[in-house]
Amino acid sequence: MKNIILFGTILLCSIVSAQNPETMVAEQGYWTISSAGKIVGATGYSLAKSDTIYRFDGWTILNAKAGGMQSLLRFRFTSSLDFPMRFQRYTLNINDSIEIFCEWKDGNIDISSKILPKKSKPPISEGRDEDANDKSAEKSAASKIEKPSMKRAESKPDDKIPQKPVNTSLKSDTPLYLFDMNIFAHLVPLVKQVKLQSGNVQTFDILIPQMQKSAMVQVAIGHTEKVFSRTAFKTDISGDGIMQTAWVDSLTGQILKIECKNEGLVLDYSQECPDTSNLTSAAMEIKIEKPETDINCENCAEFIENPLRIKKMSGSFKIVMSAKPFTKRPWQKFDGKYTNDTLAGKFSINVDLYNGKKSAKLDEMDEIPDELQQYIEPTADISVDDDAILKLAKIFDCKTAWEYTYRANRWVSDNIKQNDQNNAIIAAKIHLGNPLARARLLASVLRSKHIPAKVVGGVYYFGQIWVQHYWTEVWLGKKVGWRPIDPSTGEDKHFSAVHITLFENSGTIASGEIIIKKAK
């Protein structure tokens, strides 16, 4: 299953103050980039706080004109910010061919650029940022920001990008805020310094690394508008040729939409990383194909407007399937019967947010209850001692079972691209597989670390239809028990209630009908 762009609904709050660095938690976000109604790129970022700095990382892939021809431009950046979120150090990689490094120290900003040696293949995706509640995870977030899949295309650097090594020094008594070309995530730290109240105007000194210059921008908070069913402040950013408008969620401060007037670009927020595998200079549109389904749900659109935000759901269903029912979970209740290959009854699902609280330590997993031994042992479909599985399992250096599970889940979600094969070992070797392969691969990796894990299946609400799907459950210790995670969609701590569990291991769903009574 490919990543799908879904938007959330959230409650209204009229005023949000600039965030306190002591209380801000880590976050990440993504936007699709459109031009004239066509998707031409994607961008994402990770922001996490350690003891003394913020780690701020991100990437952009943009199909644009550069050097007079259509090219696929790739940008990756990593930076250290102080508590007002001004940059201390900043590294930008452009098309894997140019690197720009900036550092503020003792009233000086040193900027240097260099030509990088050519690489034979594009970088491998490394996964997303870590959980903000663990300081060691926060410190590693900078190196773990997700890089989406893409096909390498011939590209020429923009004529504004330095073509030869350049060293520049600027004077500045204090560090500046970053605001670079095509690095749209730079708006995030800037907006967090502004009190979200209509009529509020603030100015900021910025650094534009690609142009090796400093400038000043004005951020003006306007009226509120509805964006993706959420109340957002319309915010104008202008100065030194910059003309952008951002819509900022009035409750969370999340940037939901950006319009870049000079470039004719529109960015729309996405909870999951957009699929960029088809984004090349020859194919500008990202096509997300909906799978076929024989499950009917006429009233679903009425109740499920934003699937990834659904935490509680109830209703009834009648599903024709070939599998032993596995429906009663700590977060899912079911009252019904299974007769003649038909499972019918009422259900309710209530999935809470989980951030790793009370998770067992990884070294405690050597002693688990006897009834869970089967969930750390190998099976015909779940391997624990294959070299490819063991090699993958060594990537993650974690202290708790949850931290390990979180990182492994994000790695599988980021790196295993869609095809029809369902073998976990093959998926580990060639980075291709379907949702069943991803679920088996994640279970294999977890079991290899003595973390009990099982593959479950059922139906999932995908793009306004219900489809057969597979995900994983993990046991995180006696104080937590089982938790669901989805290595296809990347859902873990924010696991949505649009997963209806029907069977363990594998099964086949022929047809069915689902009626939603409540969803929120």
C-alpha cells in the first residue's frame, strides 16, 4: 500500500503564544508541492530538542526548471538551532553534488560551499525522527529524518546555486533565522516565535545560505480561515523579494498550507510522507492507485472525514472471509458470530495515544511469560535467524522495547516499497513487498530481539474505501501489554482506529458490508 495524503480535524483555539523551548516536544511534518494543480514535489522536516539545542533536519524533492530545462532538484539539510531557534550550524546538500556549510560564532557567520564527488547511486532512506520523550532518541533525530523514495533523474543545478567553491563571511552580533530557497520547512522555527493573534507583526533577521546573504522578513498574522477542516491563521511573510503566505493551525501551531507567490507553488500538509517514487522529470504527477474492494460502506464518508485522526469508532459489519476470527483485542470489542465463513456483529474500537510510557527495557525481554514464548519463536513466515533479518536488527541501538519497536517500524515503513510479494526475508533483501511482507518483516526483526510480536489482518479504511490489510502487534511488557503498529502506513504512537482486526497471521476477505455508527 502506498502512502496516502490524509488531513486531520482539530478543535479551535483562538490564540497560541510563541512556544516555550522548555516545554516544546519533538515534531515532524510533510507537505506535497503543487504547481498549476499538478504535484511537482514533496518536502518534510524533523524538529527535536536536546539539553542545549534543537536538531532541525529536512529534505525537499522538487520538479522544477533549472538551467533552462526541467529537472528533479534534491535538497537535504541538517542544522543545530539555539533556543530562540536561530541557527548555530547548518549543512545543505544539493543534488548530491554541492554542499553548503554555515556556522555562526562570535559575531561572524562563515559560509562555505564545495563540489561533492559524484555518487553512483542515490542515498538510502534512513527512517524518521525518534520519540521526543527520550533524550537519546532526540539527539539522533537529526540523522534519521525520512528521505522518500525516488528515481534518479538527470538534473542541472539552479543558476543561483554556487557552481564553484565559495567562502563568505558575514557580520552578525546574534545568530539569524534560516530562510533558504526551496527549503520550505525553514518557516517552521520562524512561525514558532510569533504569537498567533490577529494583527500581530514581527520582523526577523534571516540568512539565505544559497545566496550567501542576510536579509530581513516581516511576519504578519491575519484573520482565521478554515483549512482542511481546521481553523488556521493566515500569515504573510514578506521582505527582500520573499512573498509567501502560510496558514498556521490555531491550536497546534502546525503549518497546514503554504503559498509561494513568486514561484507559483502551493504546499499542502500531509500526516504521512507522500509517495514520490513516480516523481521524475518525465512524470510530474504522483498517482496513488486505489485497490479494488468488494466491501460496501455507504455511510463511511459521513463519519470518517480524516481517517488518521480517528481514535474511536463503533458500528457493525458482515464480512465473508476464510480465517479463524481474531477480533477481541484490548482496544477492540466485538459481539457477534462466525458461521459459514461469515463474521457478523457489532464492534467498537478505542485506540489511545502511546508514547512509550511504562515500556519494558530491552534487556528485560529475555524473561517473558510462558504463554508468549510462541511470539518470539520462528515460523514458516516469520524468521528470527536469517542473516538479512539479523543485519537489519542490528541497526537500532535502543534501551526500551518501545523505542526499538518505534524505530524498526519507521524503518520498514520508509524503506520497503510496494510490490506484490509477501516474503519477509525477500523484503529485507530487496526492499520490496506488500503490507503482509512488511508486517512479517517487522515481526521478524522484533522477535529476533526477543520482543513478542504477531502479524494480524483485517480491513483498513484507505482512500474512502475499506480494503484488506495487514499490520503488527507487539508486546511491550507486563505494564503495557499488546500494542498495534502499522509498518505500511507508519502508524505507531498515533495508531488510528480505522484498523478493524479480524484474524491473526493471514486470511482472505471476499466481500462484506460495514456500517459506521460513530467515529471521532
